[in-house]
Amino acid sequence: MSSARFQVYVTRSDMPECGIDLLKKECNVKTWKDASPVPREEFLKSIAGVDAIYCSLSDKIDEEVLDAAGPQLKVIGTISVGYDHIDLKECRKRGVKIGYTPNVLTDATAELTMALLLTTSRRLPEAQQDAKTGGWVSWAPKYMTGPGLNGATVGMVGYGRIGQAVARRVKSFNTAKILYFSRSERIEALEVGAIKVSFDELLKESDFVIVCAPLVPETKELFNKSAFEKMKRSAVFVNTSRGGLLDQDALIYALENNIIWGAGLDVTTPEPLPLDSPLFKLKNCVVLPHIGSATIGTRNTMSELTAANILAALHNAEMPAELK
């Protein structure tokens, strides 16, 4: 291989091959040997002199990483729509471009959000466990009942592409009303008749509260003890965005004390969630391992877009999805 080829470091071995193969056509690609996230010490040691880093949400890109890579580093490509793991200010100060993967995971995440909402509200894990262990004795009028979407008020916290995609799906379940809280006006709200309200009004009126907002300083631990106390005791809380939007201890307290009816989480703090977490012991909480975008087609497209972002930046061309 020519020494003139770009040097790219990939932070785990199980990235979809389609994107990695694109990089290998033009670059020397070095990959961490395991499917688990690269250990911090190994990461810092391995990126000296690289031109690009292909990473995931599990990899913290901060000043220490940028120093370890060196001044020739041109681009960070993250296989995610989220970017709270990257120090944006430090990257911009050094002229390091950032590529991410918006749009391509919208439908997959919206599908998973609906699946998690229904799994939680219809108590599917409990019901399956009963069926497998003998708890299912006979049909009974109140057995395994839970709140339904028909005629319900659904509150969307965050109304970007994913929030709108979830709202369109929610509407098909014959809901009575869709409310949303967002920092900006959304013309698309008219499509399903969604109504913009204050955060407090959304909490007070919603039977289902779905979180699709990004994690930024303004949204960190937005859902705290005070927020849960404003919700209906019959409310279902669903978070498929980022664990940091939630004060997890406050949620545990709310679930244990029936302040809200139940919760479905695809994201937690930390990830993975420790096995001794109280959330795993609660029957009114469903926890998934951050699989919002986990369809085969979506993850392949994300990988290809991450590679395309990196290659464009290395060639000083316009990136398909640059975070500016």
C-alpha cells in the first residue's frame, strides 16, 4: 500500500462492512479487534497520526482524543444521529469536521418507539412471563390490562424528524389529540393536527409522553422529580432519545411510588445499564438495549453515510451530512 493513502481508525470490529469496504478502497483502515467499544487507553494509543476516526456513540471524542490523534486529523465520522459524545467546540477550534447520520434512521427509530410504547402499555413482557411460568390460569376481565392509545392524548417532547414520524404513526391508532413541545415552530405539525403547548401543559394533559428530543444543555435531566409529579398517575413515559434527558433516580422513584403508570426506555445512563439497576426489577418498566435504529438496512445505510462523510472531508469535498 502506498504511504500516501489516508489513515482511518475504526473504533470497533462490528461496524457494517459496506461502509468499511468503501473506506478500504482509498484508505488504510485500522480497526479495534473486538465488537465491544475500544478501551480508552487503547484508543488513545492507536489514533496517533490518523487522518480520520470512524466512531460510535460509545466513544467519547474530547480534547484528549484530539491531542492523541494529532494536528493532521481532518474528520470525525460518527455512525449516529446523536453527537453528545463529541466535543463540538474543541473540534471546531481545531478545524476538525464532523459527519453524522441524520434522516436515514428516522423510520427505524419511529418504528421502535411505537413497539416500545405498545410493549410497555400492553404489558407484553409480564404477559409472556406469565404464559411461560404458569401465571396464566384463565381469561379474566382485569388480567394484564393496561392503557390503550385509542382516544388518548399523546405528548411529543421534541418534534424533529423522528418526533414527526412517531406522531404520524400515533395518529393511525385513533388517538384523540397529539400535543408537542419544541423549541421551534414546526409547520409539519399541521399534517397530523399536532398542537404546540408548553412543557408543563404537555405533562399535565398527556396519557403518553414520548421523548424524541436531542441531548443538549437545555434538555439535560429535563425529566426530573418535578416533571414526573406533574404527569397523570396513569401516564406512560417512553424515551428513545438519550438517557441524559432523564433523571433516572427520579424515574425510579416515580415508578416505585405509582406517580406514573409505567415507562419504556431504549436509552439509559449509563449504557449498558448495570444488572442490579432497580429499573430491571420493576414490572412497570421495560428496558431495551438502545436498538432504535437496529434494522439491517438502516445500519448499513448509516455505515455507508459515515464512510461517505469521511471520504468527502479527506478530499476537501462537500460532506453528505456534516454537522455544522
